[in-house]
Amino acid sequence: MNETRDVVVVGAGPVGLMLACELRLAGVDVLVVERLAAPDMTIKAGGINVPTAQALDRRGLLPRMREVQEAALARMGQIFGGRDQSHIAPVRRPAGAHFAGIMLWQDNIDGEDPAFADVGPAGEFRFIAQQSIEAMLAERAAELGVPVRRGVEVTGVADDGIGVTVVCGGHAIRAGWLVGCDGGRSTVRKLTGFEFPGLDPEITGRQAMVEMTGAEDVPLGWHTTPTGIFVNGPVPGRFLTVELDGPPADRDAPITARELEDSFERVTGVTVSIAKVISATRFTDNTRQVPDYRQGRVLLAGDAAHVHSPFGGQGLNLGVGDAVNLGWKLAAVIRGRSPESLLDTYSRERHPIGAWVLDWTRAQIALMRTDPRSRALRAVTAELLDTRAATTQVLAKIAGVLHRYDLGSADPLVGRATPDFELADGTRVADHFADGRGVLLDLTDSTTLRDELAPWSDRVTIVTTKPAQPRDTTALLIRPDGIVCWTSAEPHELVEALTTWFGALA
């Protein structure tokens, strides 16, 4: 055994790459191994939420996000430009989100709701596909010098308490830690014996991008029929069907044009002819979550730790959130700055967010069922959702702006993503996290704060400047993942917060 690493990350999707970038930014020797020889271009998530956009923004990727989204919007404009959509487009403008296919409408959103305040430019980003995120992070990993080995499958894992031996690609690698980011059918999870309780699936969903004829008069958007749910668009040839007659007999079988044609007809009642399948996938509503994201020196993130149906587009975002939460903590432990107990906060903070996503996806399946009682419940829910208060609340939940970790403080800012506001020096708060360190934001040039922070100056950057506009708080201590862990409302707790999150001093 010749190769040793601080961390082996299994899986080179967005979650694994995000985690690897976070670790490498903190000076950790990390290796990524991936079973697939090339990135998977199968049709997947088409958008991101606010926490994901904020995480990328804090690491300096805002310009790349803007470039990707502008290109996506331009493609949509070219496709729809000049076409008369009046006979199929809804009169009301959708808010870019839904609950069980029940659209949330733009004119119902309370734009003054405080949940949407101070999110910064991250609030502008929605239409960035999963493949684009993966490509962006792969480029970032290469810039940081993260080695990524493709076409390498993990076949053995042994955790002896002081390290992990990972057998992959025909040889063994000795690592201090192993993180499984290898998807819902995670090899790492199975090899290491994590429990994975949950509910079995009851639907078969199919999503595809095809070349077809016969669907010209099928309305765009989400629609309920007597036999299921279908989505047409937003671009020609892209559709999704949901049938509630049980999971597929063989989820791994090739998806044929005939299978897609038959499903489309069963759900919509329209016969189409598919000349070419560009990309297609099946999915179910299998919902499971490991009880603890850590087992010894093995940790799980993303779909390896939790699986659910894709409704609401939470999977990618949930996984990126896991990676951002775990990366700096694992790096601090490896570098000897924090005890292993810091890793206990990873599962403690992320498990409730994952459990919430599972519950929301289960609820959406219940509203998609075709029996009379469920259809009655769906009608009542649709009526309730078509109100200003409900639309705003549900959209805020889906957008991720209500996420908060319980850090034991009554201050409403503590445990939430830092407000991203303009500073007097022309920067934004998010601009000060590119190096992956914590930040003490001092808005009053306090000598006391500088003195208290000084022993942690190798781990936390102090930013002393005034806000461009007056703020209620005068100082914020912010973790590397952008989470506020102390404010000036609790002045005597700063040293305790520094010790908790950035390690005790020798």
C-alpha cells in the first residue's frame, strides 16, 4: 500500500466535487474517485435554490453562474422567440416553482416578506442545470489541484478506527477519512453497513428529452389527469410523466421510445411518435435517510445519505448543502484545530433539513394520487396555495431561505445564512469568503473585537467596515459555510463561539 490521502471522496457529481473543493481550499489532501468514466449527461435537475447559489457565490463563482444562466435563458428565448404560445401558455406567470404540480404564481408573492431580504445576487439565480453545476465544479476542482480518477469503482472499505483502507481500481488507498457522495445506491453506504430506513416507492416517473411529433397542442406546464401527472416543456421535446401504479419492474432496463410513447399516451391521452430519445430517466418516490451521517471515519453526503422523489428540485441543493456544511468541519479536524466532536454537528445540523425534504416530497406524492379522496384534498390544497400568504411561505421553503440550524441561541440571525448586504468599501459580505475561512464582520471598528479575535487570526478574517446602509447589528461572526454563529446581541459569548466553531487555543 503506497498511496495515502487525508480524505478519499467517492463520487464526482456536484456533491463530491463541492466537498473536494472545500477540503482542498482548506489545505487538505483529497482524492476523488468516480465509477463512471465520463460525466453523466442524463437529464436531471434544472435549477438551484438560494443556499446553493449563495455557497457558490461565497467561493467566487458568481461570474460563472451568471454566464451559465444567461446562456440558458438565451437558449430558451431562441426556442420560444416568435412562436405564438397564446393557445397553450397560462395567462398568469408562474413563479418558477410548484408543489405537487400545483403552480405557485408570481402575482401571489409578497416581495416585501423579510425571508427574501438580504439574500444578495444569489436570489437572481434559478435556471442553472445540474450538469452545468457539475462542469463548473469540475473546472474549479482542477484549478485547486484536486485529483479526480474516473472509471474507478470502490470494492472494499475497512475502517480500523485510526484510518480507512479503501480498495478501488485494483489497489488499496489509505486515508484518514472516507466520504461517500456516490448517490442513492451508494456503494460506500452498503459496504459500511449504514442503516437506511424509509418508505418503499409507489410511483414510476419518467423524464425525457426527445424528438417527437403529435404533441403540438399539448399544453405547457404541469397538469393533472385521471391517470396521473404530466409536465410538458419548458422547451419542446422535454416532458415528464408520473404514474401511480407502483415502481418499475426493472429500473435499470434501457428506456425505449415505445415505453415513453406509451406512458405519454396513458397520462395525457395523446398519441405521439418519438423519433429519437436524446436523454431519458426513470425515477420513483423511494424515500430513505440514514439515521446518522457519520459512522466512525466514514461519512455520507448527498443522495448517499438520503433519497426522495425529485419533486421540488431539492436533491441537488440538499447535497450541496451537505458538502458545504461538512467540508470546513472535516478540514478543521484533520488539521488538528478542532476535536472530532465537531463532526457530530454535521449530522445534527443537516439531518433535520434532509428529513424536511423527505416529508415535503412524501406530501406531494399524496396529493398526486388519483383516488377521489386524494383528488378532493388536492383541490382544497390548490385553493389554499392560491393565496398570497401560502404562496409566499411555500416558495420561501422551497427556495431554502427559511433554513436555520439550532445553534442554541435565541438570536434569530444565529444559525441562518449570513445576510449579504453592501458594505461601505464597495464589497458585499459574500465577497470575503473566497479563501474558505471564517469571518468576523465588524461594522463599528471595535478595538475590543479585534483584541478578542486576535488569537484566532489564523482561522478567522476580521472585516472592518461600515455597512452601506444602517443595520440593526454591529458585528457578526460567520462560519466558513456562511452560517452566522454569533452576533453583537450576545457580546459576552464571542470567545465561546470562537472556541466552539474554530477550536480551542493551545
